[in-house]
Amino acid sequence: MNTRFLLVFALCIFLCSNSAFAQIWTDDQLKKIDRSWEEVNLSPDPDFLEAFLAEDFIWVHNHMSMVDSKEDVVKRAKNAVKNPNNNTRSRDSRDVKVIIDGSTAIVTGITVVDRGPKPTTYHFMRTYVLKGNQWQLLANHTMAIPDEEI
């Protein structure tokens, strides 16, 4: 009986110590990670995208006008690096909300993209998955908001 108690006690100590070292992710950390998505769309970085996007990444654009995979996004970034002609002046997010549920996080909000002649306002919803100790973007959905609804 004493051996059994020691084994259970040792198991409890092991489990508690492992969970104590587990990363507790906050909304602010996820917002910072999500901000890097906006930044890489402004200044393309194919290497960053290779690590940041999950292998099965999907981006559904406005009214499904276009659907991108990880390969599509990385290829577009590589082309943008070779032939820089980005007409996007800024990408500003607001009203960002985060839901974290275990190894999945949902980030929603508004992004105003200024490409001229006037900015376009989008609602977005992005799904992140935790792989090891790194969040990867699995899915992105963007929808333009008509001017009369802004």
C-alpha cells in the first residue's frame, strides 16, 4: 500500500510540474501573432509565410471570389519580392476579438486596407492551431463590408 501511494504521489507531482511549464496563451499574444499576418501582407516574406501558415491553409476571399492555399500565398509573396509593386498603403485592424479553446484560436475583427483611391473595410475571421509551441494560421475568411454598412 505504501508503494502504491508513492507511485500515485509521484505521478501527481509529474503531471503538476508538466502543466506548470505549459504555455498559457493570452488574447494579447494572439492579437500580436495575428498582427504579423497583416504585416506580412503589407511586406511579403515567403520564408515567414512558410512557417506561419499551416500545410492545409485556406483563405476564402470576399464572396468566395478567390480561394488561396498556402502554396498560392507563398508563391504570390515570392513574386512580390522579385517584382515589388505593392499599391497597398496600409492595413489597419480594429475591434479584434480572440477566442482560445485549447490548441485552437479564433481571431475576428475589422481590417481597413488602403489601396486607393479609397480604403476598403473587411470583416475577417482567422483560425489558428497550436503546433508544438507555435501558432499557425489554418484558415482565413475575409468579407468586404459595403460602405453603407460601415
